[in-house]
Amino acid sequence: MDALDKMDAAILDRLQQDGRLSNAKLAEQLSLSEATCWRRQKRLEDCGAIKGYQAVLDRRILGFGVMAFVQIVCTQHGEDVTAAFERIIQACPSVLSCHNTTGEADFLLIVVARDLDDYSRFVDTVLRKLPGVASIRSNLSLREMKATNRLPVLADPYHASL
């Protein structure tokens, strides 16, 4: 895709704030015709800048009181072992994200669980059975100060506007 212009960034910013925003309302807010707004949004979807739309849920209200950041160190890094590891992680709904990282750990996972007993079961039944795992280190979130998936498409990404 060609570089995004300011209008593309404005569309992305508004849709990140409210994914249910109608094309008519979005066009009105950005002073665009509905047809132009629709074409731009469709182009952003087609090129993959917009991957989809979803509701943002409150994990605590839904009963997921534990959030863990899990560092995994692997002893084996072969293709087969890594592929099996990835298949298991991809299939596990309580794993919100998994990143192959630099540093001491090979992978960093964000995991939710209903409570500590539920998390303990997850560690025993999933993490300890992953192929090639040498160590598992968990850090539990005590307080979530910020959680967002919004990208800074309009703002200076390094400085808050206070």
C-alpha cells in the first residue's frame, strides 16, 4: 500500500475509537462525501491496514480476574518443535498474545484466567506440556494502568498530549 495520507490516518483513528461508526457518520465527521469515505475505508480494509472489527470486552466483568505475563525459555529450536509449540499456543483461547522475543526468554505470552487456581491448571495442563520448554516464568498483573490496541496514527507516538 502507498503511504497513508492524513485523511486515511483520520479514518483509522476514528474507527479505532468507534468501530461501529456508520459510513455516513464517519463521512460527516471528516467532511467527506459518503462515497469517498466508503472507498477509502474499503481500500484500507483491502490492503490489510484494517484487519477487522470487534467489540472491546472487559475481562474482569467476564470473570477473568488474573492476567499473567509468561516468559518461556526453550531448549529446542528446531522447525518441528517450534511448529508444534505454535499450534498449541494458537489453539489456546486463554493466550491473548504470544511473541517470539529477544533477551533471556524465547517467548512472551499474555494469558488470562478466571483465578489463581485456573491459572495453575493452565500452567500444569498446557505450559508444562509444551515441547522444548526449559523454563516458565510468570508475572501476574496486580493493576492494569493502561490497556489499548489503538495505534497512534495521528498523534506523536512518544509524547502524551497533556
